[in-house]
Amino acid sequence: IERVGISPVGSIVSLSNKNTAQVIRLNAGCPLRPVVKVIYDSVGRRPDKPEALDLTDNFNIFITCGMGIG
């Protein structure tokens, strides 16, 4: 789990803020809080500028569900 995480790089995940994101990097020592790229907002629109979101810096946002490899 420490090296692969619950959601491996490339996985598509749902976030607690209703956004959909892709895992782009794992955080060493914190496998449940990877860096993700938001690919759909809460209403299903693609963002104009996809943003990277480090979940170790955003404790109010977390992964609620994994959807598979993108």
C-alpha cells in the first residue's frame, strides 16, 4: 500500500467535492492522499485549465470512490 497506494497512478477517482480526477502521483508516506488532476467538475464539465491537486495539502477533500484505470 505504501508504494502503490489504494488508487495507483492513472486511476480515475471520485472526490468528496464531487469532482472526478485522475491520480497523477503518489505521496510517499501518505498513500491515501495522492496528487490528482481534476478532469471533470462537480457538474460533469471539463475544466478550462486542468489543475493538479495535492490531497496532502487539502485535508477537506478526499477520495470517495475509485473508478478504475484511465
